[in-house]
Amino acid sequence: MRPQILFPLFAEVSNLKGVGPKILPLVQKLAGPLVRDVAFLSPSGLIIRRPMTAVDAVEGHVGLFEIVIDRLIVPGKPGAPIKVRAIDETGFVHLIWFGGSAQHIDRLLPKGQKRWVSGKVERFNNEVQIVHPDIFTPEQAVDIPAVEPVYPATQGLTSRVVRKLAQAALAQAPDLAEWQDPAWLAKMRWPSWRDALKALHAPSSEPDLLPEAPIRQRLAYDELLAHQLALARRRRTRKITPAPRIMPGDASARLLDALPFSLTGAQAQAVQEIRRDLAAGEQMGRLLQGDVGSGKTAVAALALVDTAASGFQSALMAPTEILARQHYQKLAPLLETAGISTILLTGRDTPAERRERLAALAAGDAQVAIGTHALFQDAVRFDRLALAVIDEQHRFGVNERQRLQAKGDPRTGGVHLLTMSATPIPRTLELTQYGELEVSRLTEKPPGRTPVTTAVLPQARIGEVAKRLKAALDSGAQAYWICPLVAESESIDLAAAEARAADLRRILKVEVGLAHGQMPGAEREAVMADFADGRLPLLVATTVVEVGVDVPNATIMVIEHADRFGLAQLHQLRGRVGRGAKASACILLYGGSDTGQEPSLGETARVRLETLRRTEDGFVIAEEDFRLRGGGDPLGLKQSGFPAYRFADPIRHRSLLLAASDDARLILGRDPDLVSERGSTIRVLEALFDWKNDRSGAD
């Protein structure tokens, strides 16, 4: 149940005065469906108005002028601006409009009338001018704020309207009992929650908008603590959920003998950690995080074998059909040597294949199922599912993962979960996203992996790259050619990939495949399957090949405009080559022109490309990417299922995140069910920042 004291904040946003049917969808899109969402909408900037006159106006600053209207100047040719010349005691101030109605402006600013105007000061031909000024009548002048917060706006919803709504929402925020330790607040010199929220909407200077400002830190810490508490409680719930005890047996020894390599130390450690979890009788929740080529699949295979040897079934779910088929082609023969039967389930199975495979699963004859989203469809029944393995887990939502786990038999207990990620992330972001999971890291690569030689070249040398590529393809190699997202428009991006594919067909005289995100899924996967099977020597693609393609014969990766990619993404793309025994190369082309002119690189782009050239260690690269990106959307979090924080920034507030994690463990260690007096205030905090349950009223 949501605490009753929070009901006003969790009311529908339509309850706010001024939110009628016309602007309701705009407010919902900008802030969210609840009053709380508007109250939590932070200002994005400030207007600081300085009283000025024509003689002392400071260019580039926002001035406030007391003026008398002199005359309207209507343009004599189309496209020219409308001007109003005004006078103060020191000279002229020109007000400029690009577009609009001269009649409307004349009514708004009648000759001889006094007005106050505000706006950014510009100088043109040594004249003081303000473009599209704010205008105030003498009656309004007493209420002109010297400092005005600027809010995000959208078409039909101005910043000032949003500001009024934020103030109305703030009035609904109740006084809540303090949930933070008073000693901690005193040490950090933070205000109370309500005072911090009020101060959020009343910044007095630019520093008040920064993540380091005390009011921002206070609200960020509350949000981080609420999230860490939720993760910790999920972990606790999992740990007290009974699950089948799974023990290793002779089958795992047979699998190890069949592997073409010995396990690395990191793999052996991960196997030991997973086996300890599986044997504990509690539901496992573990993330296996490793770089490209670190051997995650071999570790997962041992867990699959142990599960089958203990009399249970397991499922391995991959995000794409081509990746599911590659897993099946690799694992099925290995598992067969251990005496384990395996089936493949995808959305494109024939009806007869599907019936046969579903029957084998339901009867328990199939011990391992490998597939895509087809695995958690209603028609799929397992006999004794005990382990779910999720590959490239960030491609799946929590609900999809839970639907697969729900396929278990309640009589045998919960289904163990092993998720795998080939995108190394820094420990701080690991804590943010996977706080309820235990983590195993594969920091070594199995012997035999061929290092990838990385070269950084200007786009002007693309002709030379194409010539060398031609020679490699003629000798039997395969190659990727990656085209970037060069603009916001998908049509422009698509045209770039198609145009490059056509150019390469003409220049190289070879068959060229094309894969991009706008193609139908079946068509795109068919092209990628042709490339994986060796029927296409060259694949031109966007970043759809970033994960899930294993083509050992592909030894060359060309990435155009590499300076426009993030480090982590470049590393993932490079990981598509070097997967076989042959020497491999990655060519990073930078700059935006093929004309021969040497481009310049910004410092951040230069460091990114130099880091890629210097190292193949994904964990080192992840930390550098984390450092370089600063604020914004670090590592594409919004696309990767990371929490959508309102106040917290996992990079800028890294120390607060670590402190919140420790505090959450301490709180639940003392009061697991939050039944103490402080526990009740903590429940209010959790409910306040519950982004998953946004219905109004009591739940």
C-alpha cells in the first residue's frame, strides 16, 4: 500500500490547476502522468535579468529596460524583421521580431506608452537590440523576477506555463518525517527533503543547477538510496526463495574433455561461484560479465550440464535468431558428448518441428532448450525447468526474463537465473543496474584468441583502405564495413549505408550484403546468416552487428566516422573480428570528408580512438568511456535498461551511489522488514521514488 500522505503527489497531473484537455498530453509527455512528476521536473537553466539602459547595456547578458515606445518600423521587403524603436533616458533600444504581425505588435506596444522589456542584449550596427523580447506592462513590472528558472518546454507548452505548474505541484508536496540520518545531513550540510525540493525550483544562481549543488545532491541521494533499497530487497527476496539444489557430476568432466581449450583462471573462478550458488538451495541470481571472446558460453555450458545431470532442465535465451542458432550449433555437439539432449526453439520453426520440440520439452526428454523470445510463449511447457540463462541480457526487459523464469514448477522451487553480458561496464554502473545480482567477471581471454591490429586513419584515405580490402577479399577473407548514424534522420542514415554498399559493389566487384535496423527482421537475419555461412564476402551494416554475430572467417572491420561513436560501442564492433585463428584488423576512419583534406579531431574523440588503438581490454575501455562521457546518457543507458533517474547522475554522483548502496545494506541488515520507526519513513522514501508503479491513489 502506498502511504496515504503521498496521495496528493500521486494524483493524476490533470488535477493541477491550469492542466486542461488541451495541454494535458503535453504535460504528460514532458514530465509524466502524476503531480509528483511535475514537482520533480528540474529547471534546465536560468534567466538572470540585470537592470540596464541603452548606454550601459552589456552584450550577451539579459537586460531589463524601462522604455517608452517611439515608433513601429515595418519592413519594406519580405523576410526582413519587424522593428520597434524605443527610448529610455540614455538612448534607443530596438526590439526585433522575425515573423509575426505588425498590427499585433503595434497594439502590444502603442506609441508613447511605457513598457518594461527584457531579453538578451545584442548590438547591430552599434545599435542596442533585443530579439523577441519579453514585454511587461507597468502593472506587471512589480512582479518581474530578477532570477527566473527556465524549464524544458515543447510546442504548445512554454517554460513559464511549466514553471506555474511546477509551483502548483510543489504546493502538493507534504512535510515528511526525515528518513536520512541527522548526523549524515549535518556532515553533508544538506537541507531537509521538502526544503531541497523547494530550493530546486528557486535557484538563485547558475551553480544551483549543477549536480554538485547541495540541494541536488540531497535529492539525488534520496533517489539513489530508494533504488538501492529496492535492489537489496529484491536480492533478499531471491535469497529466501527455495530453489533446486544442483550439483556437478560426471557429465561436466566429459564436457571439459570435449572443449578445445582449458578454462582460464577467471572462467574456473566463475564456474566455482555459479556452482556454489546452484548448490545452496536458494534461487541464484548472477551476472556473468565478460569481454568479447572471454569464454562466457563455456562457463554457461557447464551450468547447463550440471543442471541436466541433477535431473532438471535449463533454457538459454538469446535476443536474435541468428545468435540463438549460433549458440545451438556450438553447444549442441558439446552437450551431446556429455549425454545431454538439446533442442532449438525460434519463431520460424515449422509447425511440425515446433510440435515435436514442444513435446520433448514437456515430457522432459529435451534437457536443454536454446532459443529466442519463443521460449517464454504460452505454448511452451517444461517438465522440470531449474535454470534460465539469458544472453545479452540488456536486450530483454525484466518482464521477459520473469516470464521465462515463471516456466518453472512451483513444486521444485524458483528457477535459477544466470544472465550474461558481453558489454563490460564500470563497477559503479554495475552496481546501479545489477544491484540485486551477484557478479562474476571474466577478465582473461582463452589462449588462442588472435589480437586485433587497430589502425586509425583519416576518412580521406578511404580509397587506400578499399584497395587493401579488395586484396584481402580476393584471398578469401571476409569483412564488415560499418556505416554510422550520421544524423538524426533515419532516412539519411539509411541512404548512407545503401550508398556505401553500392559504391563498394562497383569498386570491389564483389557481392555485398546490407544489414540495417530499418529492414524487416527476417530479411536482415537472412543477410547476416548468408554472411555467417560464407556466402557473402562483405557485409555493409549499421550497428545492428554490434552483438550476436560470430563469423570466425571475418578478419577485417572498417568503421566509418569512428570519431562519432562511443568507446564501448567501438569496442563491441571491433569484437566481431579476431574470433578465429587468422590475423585480424580493425580500421577506424575519422573525419567527415572523402575529399583528401586532413580533418581535425576534438580532444575527446582523439582520446577515444587512441584508447582503442592502444588496448583491447574491455574493462579498461569501459572505465575510460565512463570518465570521458561525463553527464548525459552514459554508455547509452536509456537504451540499455538502466534506471531513468530524475535527480541522480551515476557518473557525477558516483560517491553518493556507493554510499547509498552501503546505507541500504545497513538499513536492511538492522531492520529487514522495515517495521521500526525509521523503517516506516524508509517505506515512504521507497514509495516516493517508485517509478515502476505510477498509478494514482493507493495500490
